[in-house]
Amino acid sequence: MLTSRRPRMFVAHLDSRTESTPLARYLLRAYLAGLPSGERYLDTAELLLSELFANAVQHSDANDDRHIEVRFALTGSRLRLEVHDAGSGRPSLRAAAPDDEHGRGLYLVNELAERWGHDSRPCGIGKFVWALVAPAPILATA
């Protein structure tokens, strides 16, 4: 007898390069495709993952040969995204000037995530940044 179950936590290790960002998004889309209402998380989750992954690549002081780990899990009705890197820096929310080319990623995370934060990795090397994504409301059809 086949039973339907939610996918468990998904974990992947990706190269610490900006070229890995599309792969991270692809993996997230594949994970969400396995959820009964995964499309309700997709737009926000994809944007948040892109920002968190890009920050890990750009701002980590870890060696370039270190991988970035992404994790996705459904916790209750919230999608939890995590991006782990071996860097020592901690993310901080700051205001970008209108003509700044960078510096708005965490602002987007702060505005779009239900909650977000960071913590040290259990192994003691680096940190992880997490974000909780609420499902988008179901739109009524005419």
C-alpha cells in the first residue's frame, strides 16, 4: 500500500560560487514540487534562498574551497530555509543608500520572511542563517 508522506529535510553541499545560486534555486523548486501545496511557498522562498546564498558567497571569509550547505524543511506549516557557511562573520541588517549597488538582501529577507536569524554551526565552524516562510494565501477563483 502506498502512503503519501511529506519530504523530510533536504540537505545539499554546493560550491561557494555565485554560479551555484541557480542550482540552489532548482533544488528548492524540486523539493517544493514534492509538497502538496509547495507552490504556495515558491516565489518568496526562491527569492530568500537566492539572497541568503549570495550573501554566503560574497561575505564569507572562509576559504574558497569550502562548500555552502543549503537545507529545506517543512516545520508545521512553515518552510524553513537554512544556508550554512564556514565564515566567521555574522549578518547584520543595515540601511542602503539609494545609489548603493548592494546592501538590500537582508532588508528583503527581513521584510519577506516571517522570521529569520543566525546561529553558530553545531560543529563550531562558521554559522548558518535561517528564514521561515509562511505559505502564500490561497486566492479565490471567480
